[in-house]
Amino acid sequence: MAIKAFGSAAVRVMPETARLTVRRNGLTEGECSYECNGEQTAAGLALAAALPIGSLHPYHTQVYLESRVLVYTPRGAIANCTYAGAEYEALDKPTYELIIGMEESPIEVHPNFEVIAGAPSVPVNGAIFLDPETGGISTDDATGVFDRFAPMLDATTKNPKGGIEAFLDPVVTYRQSYVTFTLPSASGFGDIDNDVPGPGFKGSLGLRTWLYVGFTYRRRGDTSSDGDRFVYEIQKEWKLSGRAGWDTDIYDS
């Protein structure tokens, strides 16, 4: 199958290389290679002229050329091309990711810190609070600052909390990815959400809330300035708060 002539050089599709991959969110990605025999420079020019960025896949009218790699051969040249577009009937079917990890936080920000360490006036578990001005032991709840847990509760009893400085708290990130022909609004960053789209997080949330923290898009497909077949890969991201929820004095609700 010759698709275009350039002087005496004809560009031919290599059908055995043509592939299309349709993803569940509607994104369609394709590959195809072309060859042109003859003098290498002329063959390369013929391939470049016949395969401009944004041209259609030879066997599919909904995917457009995104990249072209020229390979010069003893017979002439080969162009390895990649394409992208969308299956119209498969759009608006998002995929979701849930990423759960752990991060270290200072023990004094633990929501149960008063149970764990008490207060300067009534310390528990060997907690030591210091006066920030003198550096000495403080019993003043208004000014005392937590310093550490003593290694021993008394002369003979080892403190099980001795040496504890931090605790691990879950870090939960939730992502929604989808493909659309219309670029959505990128507003709402820093807003608190009590729920997220899709299946969400099925565990017990308690007072935890979600914060909308990320929005990215990548335009794929047709590259012409007046093209009406732009495809946008969208990714939105939320982060789950700590045990007390996001602070509404700092973030919008």
C-alpha cells in the first residue's frame, strides 16, 4: 500500500507493524511503520513529507500521529510512528488508584498526645516538659514544651515509651484518571471534600477528610490548530487528612 509519492520514491505501509491498543478509559494508542526504498536521503525526505505530525493512522480515523522515528537502512529508510486518539463510545469511564503508605510525624502532634504524655502539670509515661526560656523542667501547661520520654520510670523500671520521638501515620492518596474531548475546569485546589468520585476509600474514615491537591492534563491526538479531535488525559488527586481532618481555618471546606 503506497500512501504518497515524493518524486520517484513511494512510501509504503508495513501492515504487519500496524497496531491499535484501546484502553478502558477510551484512550486509543497506535503504532505503524512505513518504508521507502531508494537513496537514503531521498527516502527519508519522502517519509517525512508523507507522515506529518498530526496525520491519521492508515487504518483508523480516530488516532493521530504523535511521533516519528526515521531509521536509515541499506534499502532506504523506515519510519516508526506512534499515534493517539480515542474511542468515542468508551469515554467517561474513569480508572482509579488508591495509594496507601506511612509517614513519620512528631509524637507531640498525635491526636492522643495528652493520653500518651499527659501535660506539664501532670506528665505521664515519663514525659519531660521543659521551660523554653530556662531549659529547665516545666510544670506550666501554658508554656511547657514536650522534650522527650525518660528512658527509666524509676531506678529499676525501664520506660516502654523511652526514646519514642515520632509515630507513623497513614498517607492515603486517591487518583482519578479519565479521557475527555473537553478540558474541564482546574478550579477547586485546596478544597476539603468529604467524599471523592468513584469507589473511593472503603475503610472507616472517622473524622478524616479529603483535600483536592492535584490536577494534570495531557493533550493527545490531533495537533492542528483548528483540530476538533483533541483528546485530554486527565488526572485528579486527593489526599486524606490525619485523624482530626483537614483544618478548616487553613483550607476551604
